[in-house]
Amino acid sequence: MAAEQPKKPMTAFFLYLEEHRPSIVEKLGQEAKVRGIIAKTAGEQWRNLAAEIKAPYEKKAAAAKAEYDAALESFKQTGGEVVRKRKADKDAKPKKDKDAPKKPSGGGYGVFLSENREKIVKSLPAGSNVISDVAKTAGAQWKALSGDEKKPYEEKYAEKMKEYQVAMEEYSKAQTAKEEPSPPAKKAKAEKTQKLEKSSTPPKTMKSGKDKGKGAKPAGAEVDAAVLAEATKLGFEAALKNLAGRADLKDLKKSDKDLLEAIKSSGGLVNPARRALLGA
């Protein structure tokens, strides 16, 4: 059995970051939650370090690199095949929709920091680190506020969240409209469905006028009032009516409640809901 491929060692900077991460997090306070801020702060500190302070990390990194090179060569000599590791997690994540409304973050503290950042920057002494010192000062000021003093900022954040939810609902409706096939496409699809039904369904005996349409849901039939009311409340009325009128779903005999659940699961998108119901 071939040995395991050796793992690349950390660079001098990452050795420094690993050692100083706890102190950086403590210094940043609440702003440490901002994505990438810890590495950015560590990068600024690293660039400003004197050469003699960087030297121990660079020496340690060089020694680790030499050990890695030797281990890698040994791995190759024993028949090991070097595999370049891909960032599978990055590829697996769905692409972020750049056109979608941006969700607010940071809570009441985020609003406080945004409104007071300029004032805090001006209050800092010359030569201060704009990122870490602002975060530290803002965190201390926020912590010192009473519950009543924090309340206006928290209410503003709650209002921003409401605006975001409304914007997302409107955006989802617009996306649903874009996904709907054009009239010619709908017509072609209906004709294809009719041909398939004619070729696969045995001839039916004639029914009297009284029996016609019994047990079948006519095209354009109204959705159950209670279910429609719930859909309207959620902003999915148009999507539900659209789904209920789909010819390829009629044979499934799904209830209007089932259709609404599928719409809710898809976030208001008709085509994904249809595919889920069909099991595609």
C-alpha cells in the first residue's frame, strides 16, 4: 500500500495568523464576525512587522517546506501519484445570484457601526489601524450602551429585514415570470401532450351529456378558496393558479393543498414545483 501524499506546509504568514488569531479576534470584538476581516487584519499586521520579528516564522516555514519536499520525493519514489486537490466545496456551492436583493447583516450593532464609523475614525489618534482600532472602539461603545440606547438601532435593523423580505418576494415573482414558457412554447407542449395521450390511451366509449366532465377538473377551474387565500397571503396566488392549470399534472390527482406545498418548497417558482410533483 502506497504512503499517503504529504500535506503542504503553511507559509510564514499563515503560521503567524494561526498563532495570533485569538488575540486578533479579541481585539476586533463584534466585527470579527465579518467575513475575511480576521485574515485582512492579520495581513496588515504582518506587512508592518520588522524583519527580525518575521524571521522566526520564515525560518520555521522554510524548515517545514524542506521536510515537505523530501517527503514528497519519497512519496513519488515509492510509486505514489501526486494529486492536485481541487476546491470541491467551492464548486459544490450554488452560485450566488448577484441580482437578488442583499440581505442585511450585523444586527443592531451593524447599524450602529455603519452610522458611527466616520465619527469613530476621526476620534482615533494618528497612526491607528483603521480596521482593527475602529472595530475595537465600536465594540466597546456598543457594549457600554443600555438596552434602551440599543433599541433604535435594533429597530432599524428589523425594518431593513422587512424591506429585504418584501424585495425578495417581488424578486421571486419576477423570476417566476421569466421562467414561464412563451405562448408558442406552451402551444407546442400542449400539442405534444395531446399526441402522447392519443397514442397511449385506449378508445373511450361515448358518454351522455350528463356524464361528461364528471370527476375531472376542467381547464381554468378555480382553486379551493381556503388554499387560494393562504397562497394569496404568501404571495403565491399566480404561481398556484399556473401550476393548477398544468395539463401534465392533472393525471396525478394532486390536491390544491399539495400544489401549494410544492410551490412553498420551491420558493414560489412554478417549474421547480412542477418537476418535484412529477418526480423528475
